[in-house]
Amino acid sequence: MAVFTPVSIDEAKGFLAGYDLGEVVELTPIAEGVENTNYRLETANGRFVLTLFEGRTDEASLPFCLGLTAHLAARGFPCPTPIEDRAGAWLGRLNGRAAAVIEWKTGAWLRHPSEADQAAAGAVLARLHQTAAGFEIQRENPVGPAMWRRLADRCAAGASGEDRVLLDQVEAALARLGDVFGADLPGGPIHADYFPDNILFEGGQVSAVIDFYFGCNGAFAYDLAIALSAWGFDAEGRAMPGAIAAFQRGYESVRPLSDAERAALPRLGEAAALRFTLTRLHDRIFHDPSKLVTPKDPAVFLRRLEHWRAVETA
Amino acid sequence: MAVFTPVSIDEAKGFLAGYDLGEVVELTPIAEGVENTNYRLETANGRFVLTLFEGRTDEASLPFCLGLTAHLAARGFPCPTPIEDRAGAWLGRLNGRAAAVIEWKTGAWLRHPSEADQAAAGAVLARLHQTAAGFEIQRENPVGPAMWRRLADRCAAGASGEDRVLLDQVEAALARLGDVFGADLPGGPIHADYFPDNILFEGGQVSAVIDFYFGCNGAFAYDLAIALSAWGFDAEGRAMPGAIAAFQRGYESVRPLSDAERAALPRLGEAAALRFTLTRLHDRIFHDPSKLVTPKDPAVFLRRLEHWRAVETA
């Protein structure tokens, strides 16, 4: 579950005294999510999300992440806007954490998206790229190649057995891949975590894209490669060609790829596979058994590497 | 109906090319409202309202009106926020009119609000006053005493029969009332048109306050007096004491009135009754029969004057 920092209703009331949200009616922990603490907050003004940012979310990144969602929402893009306190600020402190109140968006994420859903999700990702264009704040990818190196070195200190085998494969792929982001591809603000559980649907349409806390500047095609790696593979990491094609078709219906982007996509897919394999491997090796979050299997993400490599060499 | 300026789907597409709302799917006239032209707009990003501002809405007022809703929505108050175009502007031009795209809010206005609904609407009006506090732009009331004088003089030139009788009553009341806004009461941005058809409900709660185009700076108690005059009387203009009490109780549950405000309320109620009687009388006398909007009966609003006067002298 995703309450790492408990908040009592009285603590929430104290924090929300700085906001114009009216009386706090109810505070309910939200089970989903593995990075930050989230509560569903009912006030006299309606329903909101109260988020406390936990260790992995760098506070310095929050003006980018919250600002990007505010920029997108102000332009009609379906994502929750952060709520301003009386001083016009999005961020406060609660129980030792940076904390924010976020608009509540209705909808549910899809466990089994159809190809039409895949195409809709792809189109919305392309619109995200287009709509984010004028956003001014910059943020380097917090899980870029420098962090991959750090994660791999940390893993090396603790890996054994199956983890060691995986790490060796990761190291070999890293060495082979080289400087994957060297090409001068079109880019701007990207979501960088466009997984199905961050895309809410309602009535067959995307009602909200949530969780921009890995958002950063990067190549649009890398964001697409991450998304294809998230949406286009089954639970065992096997490619679902129909899903991949539908998602990419939806994306390109809004923003067609250039030849350079299309050529770069398989290698960017390998990079995406490595990035998520590495964070999952690290989380499994250094998992705190007192935490109730179950580590995700890194092997199913590494399997995506084979798919992208096959596409690349085809 | 409320389409004074027709917009074709191609004209809408041309206008919306300046926005990041994705493909325009559908454009449907909205029948409600009597001041501006409104279309329901479906795009790839969801549902919106496309508003063209007609003659009575002074374009110079729009930065106040749109800015106030954006200020309120950013602080979690339930009202639709205006959507920014690619340049970050809320206003453009379409078919010779100032035009804006506004967030779509779900809900419906209540023909027969219960006392619980009255109290909820009152509480939300008080929150509007509290949440608007930090808003910086100023706008004088466009339908204040100077405009009452102009409207009455214009009516005098065209009134006959029943209208003439009404106008004489209005003139007598204006003379008796004197400078109703002289007292130094607490104030700030007010809605100034807080009628039931501008308050949407969903699931027993206020889901949105809409139509801030009469919004201006003024005394909070005058806004309450307008709202009580709108919510607390039946179709014939007879006071419904239970409704008035419930609305005011809701308002004061959030923002208790000062003694000075409570003392001023009946005279402000008379002012509200005069204000709406005058605009309705003017609209009826100078009604363009080619317009499909049916003028509202001014007499039922003048009847409210008697109620407020009875309260005042009690």
C-alpha cells in the first residue's frame, strides 16, 4: 500500500488551514502507487488528492513536475492540476514531507486495454508532447545514463544468484548500447513513466494522465519507447505486436515520427528496458522487508530488451 | 436559445487551431443562458464550453471575469477554469466576437432546491468570497447605481401602461433608498449574479458555480442580498422564509455576518430587487421581437422589494 507517512485528520486539517478548500470532511488512504503517500481528501469544496512526497521524489524537482501538470491542465490537457494555497503556492510541508493538494480526476486504469484503448493512450501521449512545448522549466532525467551507472554499481555490491545473472546481462547491454541519447532528436518535457496505471480511462476515453514525478526533459521518441515498453508487452515480458502497433499508430495519428525518430526507436526501447530493469533490480536487492510494497520482477523488463534488439537488427 | 452568433464546425476548427485541444469532434449549441453564445465543444482532449461574448458583456471586463474564475479554480473552488491557447491567452476572436474556451463542469441546476440545497449554495457563496480574497484585478459593478439611473432614464422614454406603473414604483424606491452602498462593509470580488441557474449540483453537492460575467468588486453582503433575492422567492415573487433562512444559515456557517452587515442586509435586498427589476423592465420595453429570448417579468422582482422593506421596518 502507498501510505509511507501516516497523516491524521487533525494533521490534515492543520495543513489545509492554509488553503481555501473549506472544512475537511474525510481523509482516506489510497492503496495504489509505490513512490509517494497519497490520501483521498474530501472537503467542502469537493474531492482532492493529498500527496506527501517520499524519499525517492527529489523536492527540487517538484516545481518542474507540478508546474508541468499545471501548464498542461491550463491548456485543456487531461491531467490533475495542483491546488494553490492562500499564498498561491503549490507546495507545503506536512509531517516532515513536502506535500501538495492535487485535483481529483475520475476514471480507472485499464488492466486489459483493447487495441482502441492502446491507440487512445498513444494519441494522448503525443498530445502531451505537443501541449508541453511552451513549458519553460528544465529538469534533467533523474534516471538517465549517469544514474544507470550508479544503480549498476550499487547493485554489483549486493547482487547474488539470479540477480547477479541479470546484472551481468544489464552490464553487457549497457556496454553494447553506448551513448543512446547522443542523436539530436526532437524533444521537450516528457512524462517518462507513461505506464497503464498512470493513465485513467472513463467512457472509453483517457480522463487523466497522472503521476508526473519522473517527468523531465528528453527526446519524445524515448518517452514513446518507454510507453511502448510498458503497454506493448504481457506480464511475462513477451511482446504483443498488435498492442505495440496500435499504440504507435495512435501516437502518430497526432504527431508523426520523423525518419530519424523511427530509426532510433528500437535502441531507445532497449534503453527503456534497461532503465526499468535496473531500478527494479536495485529495489529487489535492497528491498526493506518491513516495507509492505512487493518489489516488481526485473527479469520481465529485461526480456523486452530482446524484442527491441530483434527489431533493431531486422 | 442562446446562440446569437452562429459558429460552423469549420470556423470552430480554425479558431481552435490556436489551442492544444486536439481534433475537434463535435460542436453543439447550448440552449441555456441569455447573455452570450455558448457551444458544447467535444475535442480529442475532452468536453469544453466555447463562449462568444455578445453585446452586453463588455470585453474590457473579461480579464477580471476570466481571471477571477482561474484564481478560484486554482485554489480548488468549484468553478470552470478558462483554457489557455498556445500563447497562454484566454481570449481570442471568432466571428467578430471575443471568444474563450472554458472547462466543462458536470452537474445540473436545481429547479426546486431543498433547504439542504439552499444551505449548500449559501455555504459555497461564502467560500467564493473567502477564496476570491487575494484576487488583484478590480472591476466596478457594471450594473451599479449610475447604471440604474441610466436604465431608468432610458425606460422613461419608452414605458407605457404596466411598464410605466412599474417604473414609477422603481423611481419612488430609488429616491427613498438613497446611497445604499455608502456604508463601509467588508467586500472584494463578488459574483453579482448568483442565481440558481448559475449553480450546478451533482450528488447533492455544488459541482460548479458558472457565469461570472457580472462579477465585480462589491460588498459581500450585497452579493448575499442578490443571492437571497434569487433563491428565497417563488415564481410569483413571494418570499419563502424557510429558503431564505436556510441559504443565510449556510452562508454564515462559513462566513458569519458582522452586525453592520446584518443591519444592512434588508436595504441591500431592496437594492438587489431594484437592480433586477430595472434590467428586466429595460429588456422588456426595448425587446427586439426578432430575438428568440423571452423577456423575464420585472414585476415579480419588484415584489421582492416589499419583503425587504417589511424586514427593514420590522
